[in-house]
Amino acid sequence: EWEAIAPGAVLLPGAVLDRADRLLREVERIAALSPFRILTTPGGGRMSAAMTSAGPLGWHSDRRGYRYVTADPLTERPWPPMPPLFAEIARDCAASAGYDGFRPQIALINRYVPGARMGLHQDRDEAALEAPIVSISLGLPARFLFGGLSRHEPIRRFDLLHGDAVVWGGPSRLAFHGVATIRAGDHPATGACRINLTFRRVT
Ligand code: MD3
Ligand code: FE
């Protein structure tokens, strides 16, 4: 049913399998308004996952830094609204993990094609560090890397599969984490890609 993978972090295998197709349709609607784009890092590199957002804020990165912004810099329009289905799923998953009353403010959506990865990092651009983050994996599997509160602590690896949810709160909220290079494959729900949604409170 669920598995504690670290203090405050709970894996809910297959928790959203029955709602995966509806989630993917909402992702398509969002991406039609605010397309997936590959962002530049402050150091001038290019990220390998493509990203978009929904809700009153979206995550953005360029030469000036990492930050949340109220308008999509690509379209110069507000980010698409967060669908009620997202809020409902995020609340359900958080409650299953022991975080009652979670109301996500935004959804950050990552799209990985084979060869894409995400290096080890902390999520600390949110002022609301007391709120957990709920993550949902869809499509191709990922090898998830989970470290500690400093870069030097040992890294554990977990496979995240289509329909899995993970809730990251409490002592795990500032843990280092990343995604190993996605391997080639073809998934019936997404084709040759992996979609990750993270539901967050920012402010
Ligand atoms: C642990 N995304 O968007 S989801 C990210 O699969 C991000 O796309 C990865 O890292 C992905 O920032 C990992 C799992 C995840 C998300 C946020 C966390 C794990 C986390 C925040 C704190 C600790
Ligand atoms: Fe992250």
C-alpha cells in the first residue's frame, strides 16, 4: 500500500494509476497553452528535461537565476490554471502519506525523453517549506536518486513507475534528489517519454 522511504517521505506505488489517463489529458491542455520548453541554467547550460507549469506561479530559470514567476516568459500570458483534478489528487496522496489538509498552489510539470536526466539538487525556491511536495510519475520508468541534507551523504535509488506517487515532507523536504538518465522505451500511455508532476506550495 505505502512505503516510508525516508523520514517524512512516503512512496505510494500505483496510487494514481486509475486517474493516469485523465492526468495526461490535463497535461496536454496545459501544454497547449504554455508549451513545454527547455530552460537555461544560470550557468548557461541547458536543462535536459522540458518544463511547464500551471497555477498562479510557474518555475523559471535563465541566466538571471532560478525563480517562480507570475507570467509565462514564453507566452507573456499567465500560466494556465491548475485543474481541479490536480488539487484533488495532490490532496488525496498527501493525506494517504499523513499530511492532511494539503492544498497545492502550483503544478510544475517535467517531460523527459530518453537520454534526459536531472542532476542532484535541492528544491529551495519555495518560501513555504513547511508544506510537502507531492510528485506523480507517468509513462516511462525512472531511476530516482535520493540523498540526504548535504551533497555528501549516500545516495539511494528507487524505481518510479507509471502511476506512482511520492510525498516529500518534514525532514525530507530539503533532501538532495535527482533522476538518472531515462532509458529508451515506449509506454502505452505516453509513448517515448516520462512525465513528472510536482504539486507544491510556493508562498
Ligand atoms: C524530494 N523532479 O521537479 S520528482 C523537480 O522526476 C524534480 O522530475 C524530479 O526533482 C522528476 O524538482 C523528481 C520527486 C521529487 C520532487 C521534489 C522533491 C523529490 C523531492 C523535493 C524534495 C525532496
Ligand atoms: Fe526537485
